[in-house]
Amino acid sequence: PITVNGDTVEFKADGREVVAEGNVDILYQNTRLRCDKVRVFIDEKIALAEGRVLFEKEGGEAMEGEMLIYDFGAGSGTIVKAEAYLHPYYARVGLMEKVSDTEILLTDANFSSCDLPHPHYGLHCREVKVDPGHELQAKGVKVSLGDIPIMYVPAYVQDLTDKRPRLMITPGYEKGYGMELFGAWRYYLNPNARGILHLDWYQEKGWAQGV
């Protein structure tokens, strides 16, 4: 059963529709949905949630947004202006569609492993497909340091089981070279096509790059 709690809870149409407002908390199996206002269609197991929507699932999956349409039975839904944590990334997304437990589609998405309001680096992606806990596939990716774009990648794949960082920046100093900044970006196309792109800067020598 779907459990609906709130400051006010009203049952309509012989109990087949529930309307709740104020501190709404909905529980269904391993899923929890919190918001300001919701309409739940019991037979269809569909919820229309608005205002400070927070969707959580066992295993660490969490999403926030302004509005959510969610099908508890199918495990699918759409959330508008979402913020999500998809290990190891924090994401801000224009539109997020949860197709199933094994597929999430994102449009106009910004990713970073930094959880600050203004991340040190980020990936802006035109389109993303995520298999939570397994793999992330992105198209039209711009890599940025702060607000400065440094690279464009037509397609990008991230193995979400890999705990090592994708982007590494190491500062240093050496006589004859001056201040140094070593940048390394690990790319992963598939298990047989992966490597590291190096982009370094030396105060006295300029830029250096390699694969």
C-alpha cells in the first residue's frame, strides 16, 4: 500500500484519490517522497507532487525539484528543475526522467563531484543516460574549471563503480619552470578504450599536453 501523511489529508472519489498538503510524506516499499502538496491516484499508483519535492530511494539515490510526476508501480517519473546525487556526482538538471530502476534520462545537466553551490569544476551535458550505480553516458559535454570552459567532448562514459577521480589538478614549483599546474583527465570509452589526457602549465615554459 501507499502511505500518505501530511498536515491535511483528504480522500476523494470513494478513497481512490488522496490530496495532501503541508509536510507531505509518502512511503511505498523502498521509496520515499516528500513535498508541499500532492495528488495520489491509488489504483494507478501515480503521484503529482509540487513544491520542495524530495525523492529518495534505498541505496542512496536522491533527487530534488520543483515538480514531480511519479509512477510508483513502474518506478518511473519526470522531475522538473532537479538536483540529484548520482554517486559520485552531484547534478543540476533542467529535466530528469526516471524511466526505470536501471535508466535515468537527463536533459541540460551539470555534473560535478564537488558539492559546493559553485563547483570548482563541472561537466555541462546536453543529454545524459544513467544506469545508477553502474554507468553514465553523456553527449555534448563541455568541461569547465569554475566558469572557464577548457574542453569539449562529443561523447563521454563514466564507470560509476570506479572510485578514482576523473579530474586531477596538482600545483607545484620547480627552478627553471616556476609555478606549475599539472592537469590530468581520465577518459573511459569502454573497458578496452581508456586512458589519461594531460594538460600542464609552466610559468616559464607555457603549456604542455599529451595522452
